[in-house]
Amino acid sequence: MTVSSVVAAPPTHVAREQQAPAIAHRTGRVWRELRRNRFAAAGVAFLFLIVAAAICAPLLTHYTPEKQDLLSRLEPPSANHWLGTDEAGRDVFSRLAFGARISLFVALLGTAGGVLAGTLVGLVSGFFGGWTDTLMMRVVDVMYAFPGVLLVILIVSVLGPSLWNLILALTIWGTPTLSRIVRACVLSLKTEEFITAARTIGASRARLMLRHLLPNAMAPIIVYATLGVAGSLLTAAGLGFLGLGVQPPTPEWGAMLSAGREYVLSAPYLVTFPGLLIFLTVLALNFIGDALRDALDPRTQR
């Protein structure tokens, strides 16, 4: 996603009632693109099913995800256990359904934290420039010196594996990239005529950033957030696989994948189902992100 994708956003110096049709047009374009793109539509449908299963998990199964039944351990899929049982006799379907809550919660909250922090850093850095820009970007450069996954592993290793430490690590991981994107947008937009006009009539710095610059930089932020959820989900699953994420017996897709690898020959369904859910969820988010990019990119508009 390039900075030029925000140029076609409606100028914020016009009256609010004049902006409404343009915003409605852009929203309608997004929905048309999602409906027209079959892959994106399938991604939306799949995510809807996953979210619905996570919300309605207690209604879909009567098994408790943490309850062990050693007499029923490693049972293959059957009428009683739709997706079989794990090494402790716990129902795999119930653990996947309840685990969707944890996996999606971590991915969404970690991405939201990264989006808020990255947007704030990029907005302030690009708007004020000077030593503020230099200081913030040097901190971002230091964060870029660490490979993304290694940075997350380092943070979790220092703070200890837990749900909230994982979310904090994902927030820090997602901050540098978005801060650079927003900074580039702000540097491009703050020289536009509508910003000059707003300065002329005495708009404050806070108003310039929040009412004029930020709305016009929302297109790349939305696309990055969608793709960021996929990256956060994959990273959280990877840390769970390494034992640095959510700790057992709490159900989480990556941790389930790690526990099932020891039985990959005798009970392959233990790694097949959580691995397939991770793969399909990330793929669906990528499809949706690509569709949003096409819908919000002015180069694709006629």
C-alpha cells in the first residue's frame, strides 16, 4: 500500500454535509469490492463462522475444554467427539471453539494496540518534524534492527509467557511499520492546500492532526490493520507452539498444535484441525486485506 492511496480521500476543509456523500461513496465501494471479489467474500463468510463459533462455543458443545478424561484419551473423531480427543482425553472440538476466543482476542487486541501506538507516533513525528521526528524515527530504527518475530520472543522471554505479555509484545511488534506508513502520509498531506487553509483560519495543532490529517490517512491504516490481524494471529500461534504464548491448560490454537505434534503419527487429527484453522483464518484475512487495498487505492478508481 503506497502513500498515494490516501490522496483521493475527500478534502477535510469542505463542510461536513459535503463530506457525507464522499464517505458514503467510499463505504459503498468497499462493500461492492468485497461482494465482487469471490475470495474476499469467502474470507468474510469464513471469519463470520469462526467468530460465531467463538461466541456461541458453550452452545455448540457440552464438553468443558479443560476437563480431562484419561479413559477417553486419543479417541479418533466419532459421534461423541466430532474431532476426537487429545492426549488428556479433552474434546478437540470444544478446545478449538473456545480456543478461537483466545486466539482472536490476542490477535485483535495486539493489532489494535500496534495501530494506536503506530498511528500516534507517525502522526506526531510527521506533523512536528525537526528533532521530534528525528528522535522518534531513530527509536523506530532501533526496533527495526531486531527481526520482528525475534523481538516478540525477546519481549515475552523477558516478561514471562502470559496472555497480556503476549498482547504487549504484539503491540510493540506492530508499532514501527505503521508509524512509518502514517508518517509518510502526513508528510505528503501537510503540504496540501486544505491544510494551509486550515492553518490560515487558526486551526490548532490538535485539530489539524485529528480532524484534517488523520481522516485522510485512514485508508492505509485500515488495510494495515486487517493484514496486521493475520500477522498477529500467526505470530501468536507460533509463540504458542514454542511454549511462549498462552499457557496450558488454556485452549489456544498454537499451543494445541504444539501438544499434538508428539502424536502426529498415531493421532494426526491433533495437528490437522488446529493447523487448518490457523491457515484458513490467516488466508481469509489476507483475502479481505487485498480487497480493501483495491477498494481504497485511488489508482483502481475510475
